[in-house]
Amino acid sequence: MTDIRPFDRRALEVTEKIVDQVGPEHLSLPTPCAQWSLRQLLAHMTGQNHGFAAAADGEASDASVWADREIDDDPAGSFRASSARVTEAFAREGVLDGEFWLPEVRGGQMFPARTAIGFHFVDYVVHGWDVAASLGVPAPFDDETLAAVLPYAQEVPDGQNRREPGASFRPGLPEPSGERPLDHVLAMLGRSPNWPA
């Protein structure tokens, strides 16, 4: 089975470069992600990195480690610190043989590490694009990364959970006519590639 961690790291690196462009003056901007401002989206992304890292370290009962993190006037620094934390946790020897407790998925279950890291991978491709769209800048994920994330995006359930308040993903949209791989991933997860049009 393919080790998805190098692709996850690559997605985080691209997302870091996008978040590096966020200044304090951008934090109130709207995003494609539910009703979240850019500050709220970054708080969620930073908190999720810490949550996944804790899960990789074996945390299986304290849901508070998944809480959104306060975003101050250095959003890029906060995000980079969380990104380094989760990358280090995922790289630990033997991590792929374990399970992650994901309290926010299907009512809180244990998932094989490879599956859980796949969820993280999808999150940071899509949320990286969310930040880029909010700023009006490109999201330069390469085609190899997008080809790798596509099967994981296809596995995200498209049900009532996507209609709940604050859901990270909205119901899937019709298949786009273009050939850009990113557009197909976004549409599956309820994002219009043409947002905010």
C-alpha cells in the first residue's frame, strides 16, 4: 500500500506558502469554507494539525486537542508551527501500523493510520485552495499530488453530514467540464472552482 505521507507533506508545504501571503488585514475576508472568515478557517486548520498530531501520538480521549487555535497577527507563523508538529508526528517510526482516534469523524472512531492521514491530506489540499481563493492567489498543487489525493476525495461520504452547520465540506457539485484535476477534487467536496462567482 502506498505511503501517502510524502504527498501529505507536499500538500502542507504548498499550503504553507499560500498562508505565508496572509496578513492581519486579510483575516476578515470571506472564504469558500462554509460561513467562515479567513481567521476562522486558519484557526480550524491550525487546530486540526495539532489534533491529527495528537492522534498520531496516541491520544484517544481528549477532544480538546482538536480545538480551533487562536490566530494572532502572525497567522503564517502559527500555521507553520502546527504544520511542523503534525509532520513530525506522522514521520514517527511505526506510526503507519497504528490507529488514530478522530473524534469529529463518524461520531468519533478509531481509523487505520493510513486512512486518517489520507483524510488529513484531503483537508490540506482543499483548505489550502480555500485560503488561496480567499486571497485571490493561485493554489499551485502539482498534478502528481492531485492525482494522489483524488481517490481519498472520492471516499469522503457525501451525505447529511455535509449539510450540518460548520461542516468543512458541502454536498458535491456536478462534475466540471474542464480538465484541471484540482477542479474535480473541489467539486467532489462542494467547492465551486469559480468561487466567488
